Amino acid sequence: FHALRDLGVDIEDNGSWALPFTIRGRGHIRGGRVEIDASASSQFVSGLLLAAPRFDVGLHLVHTGERLPSMPHIDMTVEALTRRGIKVSRPAPGEWMVEGGVPRSREIAIEPDLSNAAPFLAAALVAGGEVSVEGWPARSTQPGALLPDLLERLGAQVRRADGVLTVRGTGRIRGGEFDLSAAGELAPTFVGLAALADAPTVITGIGHIRLHETDRIAALAGNLRALGGEAEELEDGIRIVPAALRAGTWPAHHDHRMATTGALIGLRVPGVEIDEIGTTAKTLPEFTQLWERLLAVDVAGSARA
């Protein structure tokens, strides 16, 4: 609300600064300089940047918080604007200037959502064999583009050829320390892998995922402990010490990435049941069919998604 009002937007909320509220359109938005704390989500920045070209005087956006999660998402936003002829500059870290103008129409090839591939690629480390994903871009600003390097650090063998990314398990999942501030959406998958690793793992830079569909840090730690695992919530992350896990229910907490993490752990631990696997439809309606197809492949062979 503060940012929109500073930009000249007429918002009526009866002084509550909360839902419900009414926005009264005036046919234009003044724009100009605005300061915002986007520590909780990069979407606050992306939303303003996308609207900025139509502001009367453009936008000078300044992030005032101590951290800014999921920077690749902001990079994607800037790239989308520049591809359409909008001038965007960064005068300093945490600042963006967008000139006013009319975005050009053009033909765009939309990349697949790379983060959706995380549980499938991770399955190769958990169950053995290899998994290949077709259509993997040679270059991408998506957070999911970090998957190949991150999985290699965990012990996977990774190769790319002709637009296909292939991950092979080596029979070992390494522990370690991971800063996932640039890709918090991958954290649930990596927590699942960490629970099955050969050494403790500390994942940091993900405090903002407490504000996602559920408090993902608390939910992941609680779910692992309920199955006999050892997990400690940190202010900005989670610490996992591998332990023998047992069968039980894995609550999805109405969260698609919590559900896929439970499915991943279930590859190694018999009797794990996800209570709301249907939540995966939020980003991947075909998840259950693809997962069943993955399971139908001999672990000594390879699966292709």
C-alpha cells in the first residue's frame, strides 16, 4: 500500500492497511521514486517493475531491506522488459530505474518451469539410475537453472547434450552447506535429499519461505521429526542430521512443494503417505502421472520426462 500510494494510486481501505480495499483507477499513475522493503518476497519488486513502463514518469525503485530473496526472479523480470524494448538500469545494488514507454509485441518462446523438474531430477540420487529432462535451456535466468550445479555438489553425475539434461545417481548423497537465497523454491527438494544424505546438511538464506503457502521451514522440520528424522529450525534456514526414517503420513500443508518432497522421501522409505498429493496440481497438474511413469522404469535404467 505504501509503495502504491507513493506512486499516486488512489487506495481506499478505511485506514486498515489490509483487506478488503478498493483501488480507484484514474487512467494513469504518476510513478517516480519509491522505496520498498521486499525482504519477504521478490514479487513486490517484479510487480512494480512490470507495471512501471506505463507510469507517467517511469519508476525509480529502491529496496530498503537487509536482504532480497530470489534474485533470479527479478532478473527474469528485467530480461522480459528489455526484450520488449523497455530501458531498465540498475544505478546501485537494490535499485532499478525503468523508463516509461510502450512495450513492443514480439514472438517469445516460453521456457518450461525448471523448478518443477527438481523432484524428478533428485529422484535419480534417491533411487539410483538416471533421469533425463528434455527441453532444458542452454541459458536461463530461472532459479531452477541452478539445479545441475547444486545436484552435482550433492554427488550426482550431470550431463547436458542437445537440450537434454540428464542426472545420474552415484549411490551417495552428500551433505554440506547450501545457501539457497537465490532459489528458495528448491529448498523443500533439497531438504528431502538432505534427510537421506550421508552427513549433516545446513540450508540457509531461505527465511522468506516461512511466508509461502505454509511456513515451509517449520513444516519440513516437523514432518521429518514425525518420521524419526532430526531437523532443527534456524532463523534463516534449517539443519538436517540424517537418521533412519520410518513409515508415516507426510502432511502437505496445502503446499505443492511439500507434497513433492514427501513423494521424494517415499522413494527410499516404504510406507510414506502424502495426505494431499492433489496440491501438486497448482504448478504441475500431471505430477502424479509423471511420477508413476518414473516409478515404472527399472532403477537400473533411465527415465525421461
